[in-house]
Amino acid sequence: MPSDPAEAVALFRFHLIAEALNPAVGAAERGLIIRGLACLAHPHPDGTMRVYSRGTLDRWVRAYRARGLAGLRPVARSDIGAVRRHPELLAEAAALRVEVPARSSGAIADMLWRRHGVRVAERTIRAHLRRRGLHRAAIGGIPRAFGRFEAEAPNERWITDVLVGPFVPYPRVAGSRRAKLFLIVDDHSRLLVHGRWMTEENTRAGQDVLREAIARRGLPQVLHADNGAPFANAALERSCAVLGIRLVHSRPYSPQGRGKQERLNRYIRQRFLAEAEATGIADFASLNDRFMAWAEQVCNTRTHAETNETPIARFTAGGPPRAADPAVVADAFRWSAVRLVTKTATISLTGRRFQVDPVLVGRRIELRYDPTDMSCLDVFFEGRSAGMATPLVIGAHVHPAVPQAQAPTPTPTGVDYLGMVLGAHEQATVGAISYRDVPLFDDDADQDGEDDPEEDGDGPFAVAR
């Protein structure tokens, strides 16, 4: 089937009327053929079944005789693109889009209905705006002027990116893996600070390259990266924060700020990858060895067309780089996680359980660790070191009769809370009558010798003896 839809329709029409076009067929016989074709349904190239009138078939015969196959091509409507109903509404729709380019076709259709009471299909508005060049992609693609930028000194700004390379081993065989180059370039000198081919495009790969770059060239002030997964993560943010590096991400779909990096990527493809693929790549180790040698002997020693200097000379002209404290670097590239200690004095990390000091039960702690060595994790509580977390080994439980570790005896404070309450109560009741101290009997009467009737047995409650 022809790729041109109009050509396919022309061929379909020709095959339909081919018998009637035979010069040997007379007018009467041609009329019978045309009437027979008009009584049948015919499969159209678009997959539908269609029935054509005698007048249409006769018109196709005349068109072919006059212009050949071109006469059978479908003719576009004369009013295509013209607005036949409510042209003022579509004009207003165009004005609404120009006023606020972010307005969608659905929002414009709703505004027209609420204002004029006429419903215009969203699809109609979208097609009309596209014909007039007012679709959002065209409006957002208006050319912009970008200024040129260059850092004032070496290590002021580093730019990092990932270059997708060939399969290794190359030529590709079973088990070959795609190579990905993590590289960093200095904005001022255009120096290829460091680069390394990796098998995975993840957070750890980006951290490893940054750590080696800092060890070789010192600390940068700013690290400029895109929004890819290796650079937009909490681990890299923590590393930069500990080292005092400002991490900057490009705006999505705006690579203009990393033009030096993109230009270096093209140079690597033209000068290194072309030669590497021509000679073959055995493994990642040999690829990295050759790339390191090429970077130091060719890339960093060539005269740059923009600066008219070699990158290494322009970089070293700024003096010795700012070195980083090895202890700080080691802490910066450790990962951090916050966990709640369970009742069994354990925490869970990456599907594994670790045991911590029992005094941390129920507390939220911070774990700092090297993801390549998780045999021992550093534990921090409220910013202070709280020991280590080691992998949990489940063994036999201890018999209940075995004494458990006792909590340390608290130091007495000497505070008698109830005594203080009693003293305050007595102070508040001084001078008041205490019925507790009032005698029940008259002691003076007993001393005068008066007899108590009940004691003598003469009273009404006397008991017979």
C-alpha cells in the first residue's frame, strides 16, 4: 500500500473503474458496468465499505481521461480551515490563548460557554489554535537570547553529567553491558576534572566519581548538575552540605546552562569513542585505563578554541586548589538514615536487621554508614555518637532464671515531696481549732470525786452482777 493516502485513494478509484475505461467498451456496455458498480459496496483503503452513485463513477471516468491518475486523487475542500459557524468565538479563543499561553483548550471552551452560552468542542478549539500557530508548544518555543557565562577562577564551578557510551565488551556479545561515563568539567578552565565509565547510573556511582575528583583537584564551590537520578537525591545533598559545596540543578528541559559539558561530550564521542570502538573494547578496566590516559595526554593538554590555552595550564594558573580534610571527606560520602529502635533493641535497614544499645529502645536514631561496607554502622542520637550497630545474630534465648542486667541505681536528690506538702498544710492551718485535741470528758469533774451513775450501776444502763 502506498505511503501517501491520496495516492492510495487514486489507485483504489482506478481499479474500481478500470473495466469501464477500456476503449473497446461501448457507451451502452459502459453504462451497464457503471450501474453494476453502483449497486455494490466496495472496500475503501481506510477499511470501511462504501457505495458510490453512477454520477460519481462517471465523474471519475471523465477525470481519468482528462488528467490521468492525478485526476483521481481526492481534492481538498475549498473551505478547509475556514470557520463556518461562530467565527467570532474562535477569534476570541485565539485572543484568550495569546493573553495567557498556559490556558488549555478545555479551559478556553469552558470560558466561551459561560460567557456566550455556546458550546464549542475542545477538539475544534485545539485544531483552530494549531492552524494559527497558537498551540502551547509553539508559544513556549519562542527563541530566547541566552547570555554567555564563565566562572572567574578554577574550582569555582564544576559541571557534571552522564554520557551514555557503547556496550562493553565491544563489539557487542552476549553479556555486554552499556557503559555510562560520569564526568566532571571545570567551568573556568574547561578541564576534564575526572571521568569514569560505570555499569550503573545510580547515586553511588556519582558519589564515587565526585569523591575521586575532590581527591585529585580539590574542593569546588558549586556543583552544577541536571535533574537525573544520580544527582537529585538526598545522599548527594548531604555530601555537598558536609563539604560546604553548593549543589545547583538545571531547570528541567533547559540544558543551555551546561553548554560546556555538552560540548565536551561531543568531543569525547568524536575523539575517544570513535577510536575505542574501532579497535574494540575488552572490558571496563581497559576502557577506564585508556580513557584516563587520553584525558591527561590529549583532552587536558589541547589548546582550547575559546580560551586559547590548554585546560591544565589555565587550571593550574589559579594556584593550588583548596584541599579537603580526609576525615570530613570520609564522613561526607557516608549515607545517612533515621530509624526507630524497636523493643528488641534492633533496627531495620535495606531488609537487614541490626542490633544497637538497649538504652536506645523507643528512641529515634541516625545511622551513618558506607553502603559498600555494612558490617558496622555508626549510631548517633541527638547529634552525639551512641555506639555502633552490628548485624543481628539470632541465637538461643536466655533462661528466665538468669538475672537480667539491672538499671543503675539513681543518685538520691534529697527531695521529700510529701514532707513539703505536710509542712505547707500545717503552715496554712496554724491558729485554727483542731477538734482532734478536744477531750471527750470533763477531767475536772472526775477529780472532784463525783460519782458516775453508770460506773455505780445505778443508771438506766446498769448491768446486773
